[in-house]
Amino acid sequence: MSRNFIVFFIVIFFSISNTFFSQSNNYGFENIVLDVTTFRNGDTLFFAQTKEDWDRSNQQSIPAYCYYEGDPNKGILYNYLAIRDPRGIVPIGWKIPNENDFEKLIEKKKLYNFSYSDVINYNISGYRTFDGSDFHSFNDVQYFWTSEEYKSKSFYAKSFIIVLSDHSGRITENRFEDGLSVICIRNYEEQIEFIQPKQIVAKDIVCKGQTEILKAIGYDLPSNLKWVWYIGNQRIGEGREINYVFTNDVEVKVRSESQKGTYSDFRSKKIKVDQKPNKPNSIFLTNGNSVENSSNVIYICQGERISMKAIGELKPNETFYWTSNDVEISEKEFLTDEINKNKLYKLYVKNSECGVSDFITKEIKMLSKSEAPDIIELKTSKTKTTLTIGSTAELGSEAKWNWYLQKKNGKQKQLKEGISIDVNSYKSNKYIVKSIGGECPNPYATASYKYIRPATVAGSNSHYAQTKGILHWSWGVGLEGFSLTDSISVIDTTYKFNLNTYGLNYSWSFHPIINEFFTLGVRSNRSLHIGTIGYNNDLANSLNYFSAGNYYLSTRTLVGEMLIGFLKEGKLKLILDYEISRYKTMKIYDDFSSYRIPKKEAVGVGLRIGSYASRVQWDLLYTYSKFDERELYDFNNSIFVNNFIPVNGFKTSLWFHNAIKIDAGIVFDYTSQFKNAMINFGISYSHDRFR
């Protein structure tokens, strides 16, 4: 039987693509709005996006479409060249209405008085002129092509228009090159015996034993046709899509078949079946001397890098596939990684189509390295001090902590193993702790601690002796005074007088080097006294302008001192100091006359009893002093004849750190001018700071 033989008329039911809009009604004019961009055979219609494109399509007789004013929402327009093209743009089972179809619609409208919008579900209006220069009649008139050309008028076709203002419709004419809308109505006379599929969609390579989808691409089939699939002559399924389990390489075929035995030509596709990948043979571990280790468990030191190579044969579409603790890390043959924890490596072969193979493993166990202690804890009792490594310091696998004593010659003496060590509380030393041995030695896992005998010192640092660099500064403020009863010979007359002063004192000291056995620093003292000088009127009369009364006495003193400690803990210290003092007096006169007392230089030597670690120190000092110049009470330059006036004496200080300081002293005159001793006394608050 011929495929083209017409057997009988059939009613074609099929699903319309979402590119069509369908309108069903009771007026015998079921229609769709055409919105396609390809011919039935799949060829693409020319898309005229610009005026120049539209002009060119008409000049060169190219079937074309465009959107009204370039906006798809305003509707699609076709030139008549697309309508009359033999490849066809109308879907199977439909046709473009001819003049008679539209005339019947006009008659039915007159008979039933319905609106065209009740029949034609299309709200787009307007058309495009043949030269592409303009669009017309939007929201005014709807234009639709008919399937008929004007026989008496070349390059013109009949069209149907609907005037929206009065809902009237009529047949008119348009040039082939104009752009109009298209509606399609049912074609009950078309008979379909077969439709050939366009192509088969399926993978080129599939995996053996896996289910794959085969899909036929082509027009929707009417109810009398179906897609039928074959491998060779064996029928394997029906429908646009089927599932099939592949076991070997095959060529699949599909065609449309009718109920009466007609059929189209086959569309075929060759499909290659691939096997599931074979698992890798082994993992070659390169570590140190690049020796393969066949064991599945390897021990590696923390922080070291390992290099592994996958061993096995790969097919063209296969790669190696690595995971570490079930996380994908690489798809290369070689893998390099740093070990910072225990890791389980799995190696697969991955096929781009058929998944992955079974895996082989290599387990890496990390051996930890010792870490340098960042904290050494200190616990001190009266006779014993314990040094303990802080809990945050980790000891490497099989390693031990070892304690050493740092000697003065630079050598180290091993003491003991363990996390702690007891040391002598009364002896200052430097101790070193190291991580020794273990699977993964770490020469940098070491720490040192300089232990210095504890000492309690008043001030801001209660353990100054544990500090590496020690310095001391202090300040004090208080009261002081002195008393002198003496006589002075002027020419042949001897005059007695007494001198008493009292006033304020401010002092400071600074020792950049201070410890129990050697101290070096300076002290300074500033004082302002009110003094009273009394003597008989004969002296006052003989001196004429100088008389008894009140005086201000200002003193500035700077002392450099050095101490050298002896005995246990330096509790006895030798004191050596050098003192420079300057004095100035001012008599309470109407003119506040000022008198200068010369500079004094003194050298002292003595002892200090007590250590810095205690709260109390006592100084006892012998001094030898000289006053230079001749201006000591030099009235008319006639009293003294010597350039230097030597005196000697003793002074003592009782010092309670950070609390109080008491000073006392006595000075003896070596000259014939002043016979008696001068006694001085002072008390002040002292504030000390050690660093």
C-alpha cells in the first residue's frame, strides 16, 4: 500500500505548543494565533530586527517575521512570503483561513450578533508597511493574512481586517511585503500517514547496566501516529521518550508508525557502552628516600609534606580521584599534602560517564612534635621553688622534657626529666627545659627561665630581685634644722654668737644600677631654712651694717655614691660618696640684701647595714669637708685668711623604705675661728620605686 494513499479522513487531536494561543467556541471557528519562528522542517525564519532587515527580506524575497515596534508583547508579524513558502509555517492539523472562511465568520457574526473578540482570542492590532518605514493602526485595526493571493493583482494577497472602534470586519488586500498577523483554524481535511523525527537526544557514551533516557525530537503526533523505537529489528519501546538499560554498543532507531501500517523513515544514533572503571592498583608514597610503602598505615611527623602517586591504567575518559577524610581534594595523578592531623586518603578511578570505581586507601597517622613552652609556672615556698611547664605546651610522640642548669661558662648541666623541677629558693640561676628524643625531634622546642631569689622590697615592685634590669628612684619631703653655738675673733676681740635654723627639705635619688652587691647612683637635696643669728651689740657695732636678726638660708646639695656589698645577701655594704653643696643667705632687710656662702666639697666613707630586701637600712658615715673661697661671713674681707676651711664630722641615716627617713649629723670645726660643733637633724617621708 502506498504511503501517500489516502485511506480515510481522520480527526486529528494533538497538543498545541505554548507558542500558540487557542480559542474554542460554538461558532465553528476554532482558531489559534500563529507565533512560530521556524518552518515545519525545522529551518529558521529570517528575523528582521531592523528596518534595513525588513527592506532586505522584501527586496530579496526572503520569508521573514518581526515584532511590532520590536516588542514581542505587541505581537508577531509575517510577510506573505513566509505564508506561501512550501516548507510551511502552520502546524499539522491547522490551516490559514481563506476568503471564504472569513466570509462565513462575517455571516455568523451578523446572525448571532457576537463580537469578534469572542471568537478570535487576540488583542494585538496593527501592521507594518512593505518598506519597513513605519508601523500602523496599533489599538485601532487588526490585520490577518488569508491563504489566497489576488490573481488579477501581482504581489498582493487578500487579508481580513477587524476595525476595533465598531467591531466590523471585511476582506481587503495587502502587498506581499507587508507585515500582518496570522491566525490558523482547524484543517479537518488534512490526512497524516507519517511524520519523520528530526533527531534522537541521548548520550553518546553510556554506562553498562545503567538506565538511560532516549528522546525523539520532532512535531507532535496526531492520535493515529506513534513513535516506535528499535535496535536492529527488535522493537524496544513506544513513545516520545523511553528508558533503556544498555549492556553493549548499539545503534538505536526511531520512526513514526500509523495504525494502518504506514511509517516514516528511521532516525538513528550510535551509542557506545562503557564499563564501570576498574579500581586503582596501588598508592606509591614518596617520603624521604622515595621508597614505596606497601602498608596501608603510615606514620608521618607533624608539619611534614607527603607526596603520593596513583598507580593504575586509565581509559581516555577516566581520571584519578582523591579524597581526604571523605572530602574531594584532587583529580590528578600526583597528590602533595601537609600533615597536620590524622588523614585517611581514598583513591578512585572516575569515569566522566560511568561514575567512580571502588577505592583503595592509604591511612596517615600523625606523630606530633613538641612545642616550645610559652609559660613556666612558678610556685615558691620558704625553702623550695618549683618550676612547672605550662599546660599549653605539648610534648611530641615518645619525647621527654629535660631540665638543665645554665652555668656561667656557657655549659649546661642536665638536672632531671619531667614537667617540673624543684630549685633552691635562695639561689639565683638560669634554667633551661628542652624536648629530648621522640619520633619527631624538634630542636626549637626549648625555653629558658631565669630564676632570681625572691626579695620583698617596699615600693611598686615587691620582688625587685627577680627583675633582670634593676633601677631605683625615690623622692622625699620633710623638715630639717641645725644649731650652732660658736665664737668668732675679730682683730683682738672675741665675740660669741649662736645660729639656729629650721625649714623644709626636698630630696630625690636615682640609681641606674642597684643590687645587693653593687649600687651606683646620685642623690640631690634642696632646702630652704629660716635662720636666727644672735650676738652682742659690740660685734654689731663693730661690723656697723651687720646686726642680729632673721635670715633665709638656701642649700643645694648633689651627691654621687657607690656601694659595695659584703656578707650573705649583701647585708653589709661599704659606702663611698662625694658631695658638692652650695649655700646662699638673705637677710630680712628692707632691701633684702643677699650674702653668699661658699661651695662645700665633701668626701664620705662608711657602712650601710641592711639589704634592699628588708624594710630598714641604717647608714653610718664619716665625712671630710672643705669650704673654698674666703667669703664665709666675710665682712669687709677681713675675717678669714685661708682659702680652704676644712671640717670633718659624722652623719647617720635610718631609712624605712617607702615610709620614713631620719637623718642626723655632727660637724667639728678644724679652724680657730669656729670652736664648737654644729648639730643637724631631719625627718622626711620617702617614696621609693624599684624596677
